[in-house]
Amino acid sequence: MTAALVIALLASLQACSDDVDPRFRVRNDRGSKVNMQIKTSGGNTININDVEAAVLTDYHYAAPGTIEATAVIQNESVSPAIGFVAFADESYTIVVVNSTPPTLSIESP
């Protein structure tokens, strides 16, 4: 009985949580257009296409958990990828780094 009460209490606290899903955006530091594919731990895929050079996109939201980002860069044969764990109430910037070969990095304020 006590265990059921504790579980019910925890479930009700979770339901009342003010946690906001993590949010992320893309910053393209390269000189070429980028298409970014974001795979979330919930099985969803978010595509952010045609990110021009020197552009910072608006934020997108995903469920907390593992995020896998892959960039397809115009006129490049390399498609860099990166994985990270996104936590509720956090913001992330996926940066397409201007390097050879191209890479991705994660910034979190």
C-alpha cells in the first residue's frame, strides 16, 4: 500500500512539473548551405533545411533524451554528425564548424 501511494505521489508531481522540453537551433559557420537532420530519442526526426551561411535558425523543441544531428553540406562529400543528451529546460546550439573536414559542435549557454 505504501509503495502504491509513493508511486501515485511521484506520478502526480511529474504531471504538475513546469519542465519545458529542451530546445535547439542550428548555426551555420560554413560558407555553404546546410540541411540538418535531427533524430530524437522519442523516434521523431526534425529536418531544418536550407540553412544559409552565417545564419542562426529559430529554436525547435524535442523531448529530453539523446539527440543525433547530421549535417548535409552543399558541395561537400562529408556529412558530419554529433550526438548529445538534451535535458529539460536547457537550450542548445548545433554549430556547423568551418573546419576541414567539416565538423559539428554543441554550445549550451
